[in-house]
Amino acid sequence: MYLEGRWRSLRFRPELTAGQSAFGQPGRFPAPKARPGAIFGIDDPRVSEGIQFVGGIRGAAELEKYVNTKEYACAFSLHPAGIET
């Protein structure tokens, strides 16, 4: 997470992620209540004006720009989701 000019590392508490996944398979992704969208009140990231997707090819500097110019309060850089089944 980039906030107030610094990158910080966040980790979900184990009890929030136990047995949960992005694709209905155990152990791959945090439970819905632990996801940043739920924490920040973003119900649907596809249509919410409170969130912006920045593709990874644009790099961390682009995320920093959004926050440093006060367009957004913070930015998250996430590892890409795997495609394994």
C-alpha cells in the first residue's frame, strides 16, 4: 500500500483468510470481508468511482502519482492472480 509518500507492506491476518480463495478453492485468496474493497466500502470495483485500476505495466510510479497529486488517498500494488486450477 502506498500512503503519505511511503510504501507499506500489508498482510491479511490468518483467521481472515483460512480456507478462502478467489475461485472457490481453499487457501488462495482472502475472505470477502478481508478484501480492501470491503474495508473501504467499494461494493463493485467495476463501476465504483472510488477506485481506479492501473495496469501493472504502468508501474509503481503511476500509483504514486495518483496519491501524490491527491487524486486518491492511497494505492495498492497486488501480485497477479495465478491461473492454476
